[in-house]
Amino acid sequence: MAKYLDVIAEFAANFHGSDIPDEICDKTKLILTDSIGAIVGGAAEPEIRALTDRLCNRDNGASRVLGMGRKAEPALAALLNGSAGTFLEMDEGNQFCKGH
């Protein structure tokens, strides 16, 4: 196990952002923009709003719940943002399995 950690640690220590090809950066920007749009769109739905109202008190944490004007603990914000992001089935998905 330690051997694998050494490989990962060496990669992380020697990695430079300039090593990433431009096409990878461009695709990453597209995926992030698509994901944020899907999250904000899903956050407007009554079911996601109800879930957020039930689980999240306004500004009760350090992480932003997108489209809601609220903050939550990181794990709860991840749950709410992830739920909103997949609610409308507009997120990118996996092209090889033709969906999620």
C-alpha cells in the first residue's frame, strides 16, 4: 500500500497546472459551467426547495448551497447541491453509458 501512496505523493509534488493540455482545461470549464447551471436550475424546483428548507438553516455552515442563498455544513451542501444538480436530468452524465 505504501508504494502506491509514494507514487501518488510524487505525482502531486511534481504536478504543474501548465502540464494540463488546453483541450482538457476547456472541457473541464464546460463541465463545471454545465454542472453549475444544472444545480441552479434544479434548486428552483419545489421538491429541492422543500428538501433544503427541511435540512438546512440559513447560513448554518461554511459551504454554499447554490441557488438558495444559504450556507450549510460541507456534507449537507454537497448533498443538496448534488440533488439539485441531477434533479432536472440536465447534467452532463456519461457519454459511454448514455446517461448517468
